[in-house]
Amino acid sequence: MLLRPAVIASACLVSLTSLVFIARLYKRDNASASAWIPSFSRHGAEPCPDTLDWLLPLGLTYPVKYARRDIVVNPTPKAKRLSVTKLAGPLFPDFQTIDLTDDTKVQLKQCQDPLVLDVPELSKRPANASHIIFGISTTLARLDDSVPSLLRWLPNTHAKLLVIAIKDDDVPDESKNRFHPADNADMSALQTRMRKLGIDVTIVHPLSKHHFFSQRYFSLVRAMYDNRRLHTEWICFVDDDTFFLSMPALVEMLAKFNPQEQHYVGALSEDWWSVTRYGMMGFGGAGVFLSIALAEVVNSRYQDCQDRSHTSAGDIRLRECISWHTRTKLTNILDLHQIDIHNDLSGIYESGRLPLSLHHWKGGGPDGNGYPLHTMHLVADVCGDCILQRWQFGADLLLTNGFSIATYPKGGVKGLDLEKMEETWDHPSIVEGSVNVNGVDHSLGPTRPKLNLTTEKIQYRLVDAAAVEGGVRQSYFRAGVDGNIDTLLELVWTKAPEPTSEPPQ
């Protein structure tokens, strides 16, 4: 991970009451890991409910415009995930105004039949990642805070997680120690809790009390290599906010390489300025993978690299060691994402692409609250790799599953090149003389200009998702502007019943 300064600008045309509403949601999302595990609820599973009591915790300001639709996913062998799947009919009935100030009972005036969507067949068991060891260097508090996101991709995959944990780095400059060590009892308690949740984790102290951050990060190579198993093929450096959206897809990507050969697999920063400054290396937050053959070489040169390097960035220290002692070069995987661009990242999330990894999602964004990936990802329990998949309804509505619903009042979707990523983010720093004029052509291109969010694109962002009986309920929200009231759209995703064979006569 690089310790790079970033200036994040934020702008959002919402009312004060809407900001309070969104803040309440994210405060709930950031609850302690022990309180996070969702409990299944019967609320919201009926196609046309007569009560909307589950909306009360959202803290909405009433009245609001409201619409909902049930979606039944039908796993189909021949179905493929397309960049965008086009459907003729509407997604929602007409909006109606609801007010739950005094009573949660409502009479929904329009209830459409459930919509059936074909999706690729779902795996009936977690991906087998027993050949991978993941390594994180962090504080114990940040690790605890990361449990909800780790629970979305790591449990029951047989992958091993090794964590080098400290209490904090807040020590006097004259101190001989570089950090405050974590309490043994706290480490043991968190390790036990994570293991009960299906995560094969081992939490250890740093290898040396004199290690500063980049040395602790690099020391993961020794810790992971020493904890390898007979069938370990890959060691992977990740940050505590690295999120893998599809473990089956990640395992499939790594299967393209022979782990008995030296492979250095990762991703360049999306920001060309960062690449020109820090080099052609795997940027740590995206995930950096070393084949076991390369890990053996780096581990054998461990002390030389620790002593020789003077960088404050762990991923640079790793790249230096590889370049000093091997001829192995980075294999750049475009679907791994460091996310070194800032502000509104809707263009990435709404691109229709399935990222292998995302990073820097806990903060930033146009409202400063980040992107709650562990909440967004809940729908994967119903439809697998349909997370962030796009469906177009009619001429002007685009659903990006788990992120947004958007309408396009000026000419609909027809005039947009949906194969190009919308440049919603702040323009990266300019590299003088570079032909990479957008600063992201090497990573996110091709791109298209940003749309105006009041006249060209009306966006409803996912603000909540919850497990309900048989599926997942999503809530998409848009704050009212220019005197208009807020809008809430709900989708309830369920699986089609599995066919049952008739008993023999």
C-alpha cells in the first residue's frame, strides 16, 4: 500500500434532511463486526405488501415518492453476462406518494407481477481457494472494522488469511519502537470470532518491534511463505479495504498462470501520474499476487531487501526486491483496481464490468461516505456474479445491480456509448507531455464525458440492502432538488424455485 496524499473534493446537491438520512445509513453500516451479521426477516417478501414498516429505520423525511418491483432470477445454463441486457418493458409502475409519519400501513395502488431475469447458473458451493494465502498488515481496530467486508468474499473458500496486527503507530519520534503492539487477549478474541464466521485467519505480531509500516507490509512475504501449505500456489498482499467481488472469477484468473514459474500479478494505478511517479508495479490495494516460485526467491532475499530499501511504501519495497533479484515483470490485470481517482466513482461502478477487486471504497465519493460494498454485494447471494450487472428497461432506464438506477431524460440511453466508461471522477493530475491526456486511458479507457446529474442523468443510488426471506431487498434513493420531495425505489430479488423431479410411478 502506498502512503500517497490525496485531495478529495466533494459536491452534492441534496437537502440537509437528506444528508442526515444518508449519514444515519452509513453509521449503521459501520457498526461493529459482531453486530453486523444480517438476520433473515420476513419483511418485504410479499409482492404487494400492505405495510412498509421496514422503511422506518431509514429515517426518511416524508412524504416521499415510492415504487417497488419483485425480481425473480432464473439461473440458466446458456445465459451470459452481457455489458448491458436490454428489455422492452418498464422496471417500475408509476410512482406514488407515501407518508409513514403516523402509520406504516399503505395501500399500494400499482403492483406489477414479478419480473423474471435469466442469469448464468450459480455455483452451489464457494470457490476453492485453498491454494491462496492472503496477507494484510493493519491495526487490530481496522481489522475488526473490516470483518463485514471480508465476510462477503473469504469465508468457507479454504483460503488462508494471515494478518500482521498492531495497536497503532502513534509513538514518539524518539522512541526506539515503531508502533504500539496489539494486546494478546484482543488478538486472540478477534481471531476466534473470525474463525467461527468461517474465515481461516491467523493474527500475529510484527516480525520486529523496529519495523515501520513499509517493512511490516514487506514482511508479509516471510510470514505467508513460512505459513504455506503443501498445496499453496499463490501468496497475495491485500489492504484491509481490498474487496474481491467474485472469488470464482479470481480463482479462474490465477489458473491461467503456472505457479511453478515466477509470476508477479497485479494492477497499475488507474492514475497515470501515479504510474509515472511510482513505477510499473502492482499497486497494493488492488491485490498483489506472487506465485509460489517467485515467493520462494523473494523470501530467500528477504533480509537483503529489508536492509537495502528505504521507501515508505510497502508495495514499492516489494517491487524493488523483485526487480533486484529476478527478471520477472508485472503482469497487469485490468480488472484489479487500486482506485487512485477521487470523488464520484459512478463511472466505474456503472460501467457494466465485473471488477475482480476494488479498493478505497470506505471513504470518498460525492457525499464523503464512500461505497458500502459489503451491503451492495448482498445481492450476489441471490444471483452470483450479477453484482454491478446492467439491465436497460425501455428507452431511458438503466439498472446497475447493487449500485444505481438511472434515467436519461434527454434522448434516453440511445445516444450514449455504453461500452465507454463515464468520466464521473475528478480529473487526475496532468503528466506534462503525455499522450494519456485523460490520465486513465491505460486503465479505464475508452471513456465518455460526464453527464449533468440534474438535466442529463437522474441517478438513484443504493443506500440500503437487507436479507429477507428467500432473497435480498434493495433500496435506491434520490434526494429531492428544487423543492421536489425525495424518492425511494425498492427491488426485491429472489431465486426461482429449483425444478423437482416427479417420483417414479
